[in-house]
Amino acid sequence: MNRVYRLKMAMNMNKKVVVFIMGATGSGKSKLSISLAAGVGGEIINSDKIQVYRGLDVLSNKVTEAEMQGVPHHLLSGADPDVEFTAGDFCLQATAAIEKISGSGKLPIVVGGSNSFIEALVEDPISQFKSTYRCCFIWLDACPLVLGKFVSERVDQMVEQGLVEEVRGIFDPDCEDYTKGIRKAIGVPELDEYLRAEINKNASEVEKTALLKAAITQIKLNTISLIYRQVEKIKQLNDILMWPIHRIDVTPVFQVNGDKEAQEVNWEMLVFKPSLGIVEEYLKNI
């Protein structure tokens, strides 16, 4: 090992660790982040560009208080739903949260599917994030077909839990802009035509039923398309920017979705324990 390499290694070891849990929607990022935080003494920073807003808790699949298990969460439900929360906003607030968490002796764990937010933070030339922190990237990956089936079923569950009612609550017939704020979330623009039919006295029940069914189908298709985009982005971060991303295959967890006991065994052995081992290895060297 030459002197320059040893020096770089020594500098790297002195950095504080920040863990990033990445992956497509529905891959189990929130579950893993909470388990890791509870296990090693961490706090979570949300990097989902929809969950930063207040509202649409069902549609955006936000973790509940019970699911948090007492683990502090940052950048969750704090942003005004009508104001665009940018990558720049995220970088400023996430950096402040990371500094606060690290300063208290806890481990910052950044989790969410908005890889553009994570890239902006890590590659920010102003804050020089990579020069200050040692980044541990964990990618929860799954076969797209298997994950696609899971998220399609999850959309049906969300509808049962009140997804349509949530979107109806923020629907504005005078607003047709679905590119800003919380209204850009998958599930909001897709329901526009149905919600307009609801207030149209000339629309029949048959027509409204057909529009709702079409909207739900489109939500599923758009969510599956999002999965492919998210995975492609992570691959680019790994292949082009050369981020040292640790891939964890979560496919076996979803393949036994009907068997809760087998699912938990697979999660513990194939996802949580390997991820915990990765994080602990990083923490040994600080």
C-alpha cells in the first residue's frame, strides 16, 4: 500500500458516516431504515419528494407513528403542499439535519426513492458533501415484475384505505397544473377526470365508475414506470458516478408475500442482517 493511498484511507476513516437507503418504490426502504436506526442508534431523514409535503399520507405511503418505533424522522410532512420543494431546498435542510444528528452522536440515515434529491446532496459542489462525510449506500433491489405486482396490489389497498378521498380533499377544479407541489404525486393527476365527473351533474354513474377504474389502472401503470426509472437512475449513479453502492436483493421477500412468517424470515436473513453488517463495517472505521 503506497503512501498516497494510505493517506486517502486515513482521511476517509476520519469522516462521519451517513447511510443512504435507496431503491424503487415499494422495495422496503422505510422498514429497513427504521430497523437499522433502532439497531445502531440512528435518526432518519426523508428524501422522498412527495413525503416532504403535508397531506396525502395514504397516497404517498408515509410511515405511521407506530411504524416509526420511536425513531426520530426529519423532513417528513413539513413542506407547504402548494409550494414547490426543490432539490436545493432538500440539500439545505438535509445538510442541517445531518449535522445536527451527527453532532448528537447519532447516525444519520437518508431514505427515499427520489434519487435526484440524493444525487444533488452527495454531489453538491458548494457543501462538498463527499469531502465531509463517508457515504454508505445500500440499494434494495427487486425483480421489476415481482415488485410491479406488489405495488399494483398496494394501490388497491391504498384505494381501500382512502386514497380517492385524500385526493378529493385537495382537488381544485380551477387548477389544472399538476407539475408543482404535492399535486405532482402519482395518483393526483390520474384522478382529475374522475373527480371532474363527480361534480358534473350530467355524468352518469356508469361513466364515473369507468373513469375511476381507468384512473386506478393508470396509477398502477405509472407507478410501475416509476420503478424502472428509479432503478435506471441508481444504476447510473453506480456506473457513471462510481458510487460504491451495496446491492441487496429483496426479491425473495416478495416471492413469499402470502406467507407472513416466511416473508419475515427472508427479510431478517436476506435483507436486515446483511444491511446491518454493511453499516457496522462502516462504523468500525470512524
